[in-house]
Amino acid sequence: MQRLHFPIIIEIDEDGYYIVSCPLFKGCHSYGETIDSALENIKEVIEMCVEETKIEELNKFIGFRELELVQYA
């Protein structure tokens, strides 16, 4: 059995839904009313992406950074 680890990004939208994305795959997004349901949903989407994508074709995830912008009123 091989264990694979994938980075995910979790956001919350204006309606309170949790939006999850896996940046290794193009278009790999899902959502849920709770974080747990969103994670279960993205797990299913990632499993489909793994079946359809060759390892060489994966996006290269470098990391997460925060960028500061100054906004003038």
C-alpha cells in the first residue's frame, strides 16, 4: 500500500461554505458545509484526478506565502 500526500487549500466563501482545492491538479476543487465534509469531497476529487493524471504532468506545488498589499482609501 502506498500513501500519497497532497497539499490542499481551504477557504470559506461569502455563504459560509468551505472551498477546498488541491493545487497539484488543474481544476481540482470541491466544497462542503463543514470542513470535514469539504475534506471528504476533495478526497474523492483527488482520487479521480490521480487516476487520470500521470505523475510527470502534475503541477509543482512550491509552498504557501502571504503577500501584503497596502490599500489607500
